[in-house]
Amino acid sequence: MNTSNNTILITGGTSGIGLAFAEEFLKLGNTVIICGRRVERLNVLKIKHPKLITLVCDIADTKQREDLFNTILKDHPETNILMNNAGIQLATDLTQPANLDRVREEIETNLVAPLHLGSLFAKHLASKSESSLINISSGLAFVPISFMPVYCATKAAIHSLTMSLRHQLKNTSVKVFEIIPPSTDTELGHQRRTDKTQSHGGMPLHEFLAEAMDALKNDVLEAPIGQSKGLRAKREEMFHLMNH
């Protein structure tokens, strides 16, 4: 994938992995559009990065996803890369009656939204001479941690979905990537933590970004990063270790 001179839409671009990609792509001479729910965070980032294009969008909402797509086609028709990055990570005790509102929110954000956006943008991306669709999954797609089963299940579904989409678009210009992060030091999962300032912990973000960008540059379409390599290779063994 050419990592310069693109127009890139990144969902969940106000923090963590999405923001790291946005800032790196800006440095490389791309036009970068990010969307997120938090208006105040978008405003701060716009001041910090004047060239950054910011859009307010709750991707868990069907209408807002459709509006986002229509806005991109109207105002930024040159967009040739979509990165589905936004996600939430909640704890769910399946031995108790499930809070279905929380379950639906997690599935809508992590799975339905990237599926819907990918389907909306597929034909547009295929009209470009060079284009990419990048889904951010997780090492937990291969080895779930049992206390957050819905999150892990959505990421397993993203892995499967990405394989199918790659096959469906194989005769087009669209390169379909899956970046598979390990536990990475971001604010992911802050919704389930009492201390909202506490980091997720894990691989330093700059190390993750360097390895992920290298995968994109070298067209590694399914790219496990860091410890995700071991999770993908040794699923059963790692499940018992991680859930001991």
C-alpha cells in the first residue's frame, strides 16, 4: 500500500490507535479525516493539527453512518482509504442475565458498523485506481479473554468478515487489510474501569504503530502485531494460559 498522497477516513480517530494512525498519516503527506462522538476532543485535535479534517459521528447509529458516507462522497470524493478502527470493550458476565442494551452497543460498534461502512464504501473504493480498506481486529479474535466475551466475539467476527470481504473484492483495486493489535497501551476499555485515567497497558503505542505501518507498506494483508503472532499461532495453549 502506498502510504502517502491518499485521502483517508479513520473511525474512532480521537484517541489510541486511531489517533496514532491519523497523526502518522498526516506526517506522510496524506489528507486525513477522522470521526468520533466527542466534539470537544475533535475540537482540541483540530487546533493541534490544523490540516486534520474532523467530523462528528456516532458510528453505532445507522443513520449517522449513512450521513457520514454521504458527506464523504459529497465533500471528499477523493477518499481512497477507509480504516474501521472504532471499538468499545466491556466486561460481561454470561452466568448472569445479560444487559442486552450493552451487548447490542458493543456488537453495533465493533461489528455492525465496520460491516455497514465497508459495504457502503466498497463500490466507491473500487472506483479508485489505488485503494484500501483496513479493519482493526485484535489478537483476542483468536484467543478470547473470558471476562469480556462479547468484545472477543466481535473481533473474531471481524477477522472472518475481513477474509470474506477480501475475497469478494479480489478482482478490484481494493486491498483489504486486517491489522491485529495485541494488548496496546491506549484508553481502550475505559468504560469498564473505575479509574477512567488508567491506561489499558500493553505494547507501547509507538512500537505498535511502527510495526503496523511496516505491514501496510509491504502489503501484509493479515498482519498480527507483537504478541498477536503467538495468539494466532497457538490458540488453545494461549487460551488456557490467559484464562488461568
